[in-house]
Amino acid sequence: MNWNKIMNIFIGFFLIMNICIFYISYNNNQQKHTLSPERTQQLREILYKNGFALYSHVPENFPMRKVVLHEPQINKEMIAEVIFNGESFKTEFTAEAEKYTSNNQELKYLKGNQKGILSYTGTNDNYIPKTYTQKDIEEVGEKFAEDITLSVPNLELTFSKVYDDYYVLEYNEVYKDEIIFCNYVKMKISSKGVEQANILRYAPVEFAGKKEKLYPVDEALYNFVDSIELDEGELYSIKSIDLGYDISSNSFGENILAEAIPYYRIKLHNEFVFYINAYTNELRSKSLESMK
């Protein structure tokens, strides 16, 4: 009897079994944390009956950990050097902000409740689009976003909208494949270039704690519909839903570190934005937050 041959057959059999078990486990896990086509269609129908048209994919809801963030650390001198690019500027310190101002541009580091936010206004030849097209606008936006953040974060364009004579763009940081909503570069770009921008970045440190179960996105949307007041008879469009990390306004307190938790971000056609805690399914605020 050829025992080596028998042993190889058994090894092959067990390998095939393990592969099958892995596939079944993986498939079950995917189904558990992903809406089925039937459930997605049911969601669209219920939303429509309640005044919402869903024009977006719906994210998966695999368990997620928290992310530890460090309060903003900004190299102000380096940013001024990159943005002003040899242009002379003056500095001014007030109770509201620390300002760096040249003839055509201003960098303003806000204080108080807006501490950590960098506000930009002005015009710069380096950030003027070749043509007033979405492609060229977004190319300029990407260059500005990289320069104003010193190319430190990995940024992803998450919002682009054209108005009569300008675009509004938003970039969010992606940390280890996860979007950080509270880390952003939001800007207004016209044919004259980048005219206004707000920048905020908390440095990601690490993931913390164990992975916690998230509410499915359909339950989050049902809660969203039940929680806000709408104009009767008007149809609202949900343009996008994504899942990422955010913090509350008082997350840091007196500390330099804070934990960001998963949120669903819902953007409507009128640029209003809502955030739902993915751990608790609570709408953070019923007041409207606009992208403009």
C-alpha cells in the first residue's frame, strides 16, 4: 500500500475542505454586513414613500474600532512659505486669530471654539485652472489641498459641486482605508482660482479598542427620516451616504488626544449634511449643516 499517496490524498481533501469552509464563512460574513439587493430595494421604496429618493450606493457595515486623534499640529511657517512662495507678508495676532497676510492672500489660524481651523482667502497664480471645466478645477483643487496640508495626509475628493460661477470641493483624509470626516480641506474655486478654503486636520495616531457592531445603514436611514422635519409634498434626494470617522465639538476638552467614532454621513441634493452615530444610531444634530 502506497501510504505517501494516501497521505497526499488526505492532505488535498483537508485543504479543499478548509477552502470551502473559509469561503462559506466569508460569504456569510459578507451577507451579514451588506444589504441584499432585495433589502436595498425595500429601503429605496420606503424612503420614497417618505419623501426621499436614494441616488447612492449604501455602505457595508462591518464592525469598526475607534481612531485616536491628536489635536492639530500645524507648521505655520512652512505653510506660509509654500503658499506665499516668496511673496512678502506680515503677521498679526488678535483674540480671534493669528493672521499671515500678503497683498493678495491671507492665512488665518482661528482660535476659541474654532481652534485648529486654517482659513484661506485670496488669489494665487499657482491655483488658477487652465479652463473652467470640472477636470481642471479638480486638478487645481488637488494641488491646493496638497500644498496647504504640506502633502502630509492622504486626501480623497468626497464632494464636488458646480454653481453658477464657482465650484465647491471637499477633500477628506483617508487613514488606513478609513475616511476621517473631521479632517478636511473645503474650498471654493472660480475661473480666477481658489478664492476661499477652510482646512482642519487632527493627526491620526492609532486604532483603539475592540471592533464594535454598527447599525445597518438602512436602520440609520429610517431613523434619519423619522427624526427630521420636511416640507410636506417636497421630494428630497440623497446624493451620497458614506461611512467614516468624526468627533464631537467637545471631544478633546483639556486633552491632546480624543477618540473618533464611526458615523454615517448623509448628503442631500441641497448640500445639507447629516451625521448619524453608527454605534448608537443617534442623529447628531437635527439642524442643517451646509456644504456651501
